[in-house]
Amino acid sequence: MDSMEIMKQRHSVRQYLDKPIPDEIRRELDSFVALCNEESGLNIQICYDEPECFNSRMAHYGKFENAGNYIAMIGKKSPDLEEKCGYYGEKAVLKAQELGLNTCWVALTHGKSKAKVSSGEKEAIIISLGYGKTQGHERKSKSAAEVSNIDSSSPEWFKNGVEAALLAPTAINQQKFKFILDGGKVIAKPSGIGTNLKIDLGIAKCHFEIGAGKENFEWA
């Protein structure tokens, strides 16, 4: 399945089946995350068979069910930590989708995670993981013109990138990001005020890059 198709199929899922993730899928996901850590300098960890994190009052409020696995997005404290966690976390999310798993980005509606956070590090966000009771559902989306400076003369790769970015999950579906084509370079920035804007920007940049093709542009 191509990447665009995976992005289209992936929706947030909060209710999971009480079904363990098989060892071979864990191995594939673990080695993918190890590569992401190597490339990014992050300390992403996957916690399996650990229902405690989603056994809190906040998790019940968030309507989570059987959420016994999660990806903890951790890294050294720095101004770009959240954006980096969004970018690499979404890579892991798309890999999980490709492997037949479902996910949901979770900022506040969870308890304490069991991931190991060293001194100088921060857990930016976690992502629930498992076999969904459903595949989730599509949500309302802004138009390409609302999130970019796209026009009739925009190159095909830019249009594809913006289309892919619009498939990116964002906190409360706010889609508060902007992609500006400036010469051959692309400026990506959060727009307006909202929650988790830097994480959302990282997620959207991951999608944009896949849609546009890394070889077609440079980030400004």
C-alpha cells in the first residue's frame, strides 16, 4: 500500500480490542522506532501490555478502552523537542497503521506512563496503540487554501504536500498550521493560538514531506 493510502486510512481510535500485539509485529515496530531514535536523537519508547497508564480518571474521561500499549515520545529538553516528537511520532503512527494497528495521539487524557524519562529529558506526548474496535472515522477538514498559499500556478508536488498535510491528525482537529511556498523552499509554521501547536506542526510536516516528495523541495 502506498503512503498516501495509509495516511487516508488512518484515523484516531480510542477503543481497542483486548488482543495482544504479536511478537513479530512488536519486533518490526521496535526496530522502526530504534531507527527513528538513531536519526533524531530522541528516546522514543514503546510500552506493551501496560494498562495502568490508561486506567486513570482522565483516561476514562477521554473514553479510552483496553488501551494497554502506547508509544512514549521522549527527548532531551530543547525548543524543537515538540516539533521533533510530532514528526517522528507520526512516522511511527503510519508504520503502525501499515502493520494493521490503530493509534491515537494523547496529550492529557492519560495517567502516568511507565516509560523511563532520564534527567534532562521530557515526555512530550504519548500515542495509544493496539487493534481498534473500529477503524475510526473521517473528520471535517479545512481547505488547501486555508492552510497554504496554494494557487493555480503552484507545482504539483506542493499541491500533493498540502493535500497530505490536511490528512494529518491535530489536537481537537484544529489544523492550525500553514505551508508557504517561497521560491523552491517551503516555510512551515503554526497559525493562530491553540494547544500542542508544535507537535501538530511536526505531524503535518511529516505528512507534507511524504506527499510532496523530499527530493522536490527544501524546508526554509
